[in-house]
Amino acid sequence: MAVVGVLDSLAAEERWLYPGFLAMYAAIYCVGQLALLRRWAWPLRLDGASCLISLAHGTPAALAAAGAILALPPEASGFAAPNTRLQDHVLDYSVAYFTMDLLHYLAFLPGDTLFIAHHVATLFVFVTCRYLVRHGAYALLVLLVLAEVTSLLQNVWTLAGIWRAEKPAAARVYRALSPPFYFIYTVVRGVAGPLFFLKMSLFYLSGQAVDVIPWWVRISWIVVVGTAITVSNLWIWNLWKELFRERKQSMTKKST
């Protein structure tokens, strides 16, 4: 009920919420860097601060995006449908997060080109949908749900991985979470994501949205989303290989 109330208030809100969302993420980031994580070693502190704002974004964004989708009447749930006010607010919530995390990487981790490229590409897709064409948010919000539904588990797994070399408890959490996280991530990013992406691509390539979304925007969305899905699946595939290699080495040691 609380989530429904928040969504209803957002749907009724006419103000531009991006500045407020960005200020919120900046505050969370600063509290993390200057207070909560101040005793951490600098490299761990950087990873932890990024995870902190990711935690503030992931699950709320997934719930809000799902609510914005479910609130639509069937005729408005289309790849070329105009954005609703609630959808625009959800997009701004995510744009603010990616802006803050991008600033973090540019300031402290400029060599992490993969994450920087990912954030720039994601911002391009969200910003063009929100401010340029003002159509197609339905497709992007479905992808946002698929991308962020694993966010909480992934951030806990990441934080445990940061500390596993120093904290035995963190290592145990990391080992326990790895198989379920990999499995859920594979189902979402390796099955559901590509299936929805295929449906979206076929629609946009058919030319049905030509009157409201320019061809270059549609093609760029397809390229960006397709690349992100491919990279995600390569990442999880490498994690699976590492897991199986570690399990095999462990079994070999036990048998000798």
C-alpha cells in the first residue's frame, strides 16, 4: 500500500523532479564517503560509495517502473505510446542516479572505461526518451525492471566480494550468494531480457513508430540495449566459468 501511495503522489506531481533526485543521490553519496565508509581503505571506499547509491536506486526504481507500467491501460502499453507523467518521473529518478554515478567514475575512476561508456549510453537512451521524443518509455521501463530486479542481491554480493579477502564472514556470504545470484541474473538478463529486446527491436525496425520516434533514435536504442545485454551475458558467463573452476579445484583438493 505504501508503494501505491508513493506512485499516486508521483503521478500527481507536476514539478520537475530531476534536481531533487540528483540532490538526494549526492547527499547519500557524501554521507557514505564522509561518514559511513570513512574508515574503509580508499579503493574499498570508492566501491562502497558507488554500491550505496546503487542500493538507493535499484529496488525503488524497479518497483516504480513496474508500478508505472501496471498503471497503464492496455492501449497505452505500446512501444510508441506517449510518456505519462509518472513514467517521466521514473526516468528522471534513474537519470539522476546514472548522472551521480557517472560523476563518481569520472572523478575517481576515469580509467574504468567500460562503466563510463555504459553510463553514458544509458543516459543517452533515457534522456532522449524523456526529453527529446517523449514516447517509448514503456519499453525502457520494462528493460529497467529487468535490469534492476537483481540490484539488491547484486550489491550485497558485490560488497561481500569487496571484503571477502579480509573478512571470513564476507567470504562465506559471497560464496553463499554467488550461485543464486548468478542463476537469477542469467534468467533475467540471459532469457527474459533478450526476448523482450527482440520484440522491441522488431517493432522499431518495422517503422511503426516513425511518426513519433525518429529512425536514428530507434536504431540507437536498439544498438545500446543490444550491446548492454551482450556485455551483461558475457560478464555472467565468465562468473559461471570462474565458479565452476573454483568448485572443481575444491573437489580436486578434497580428493587428494
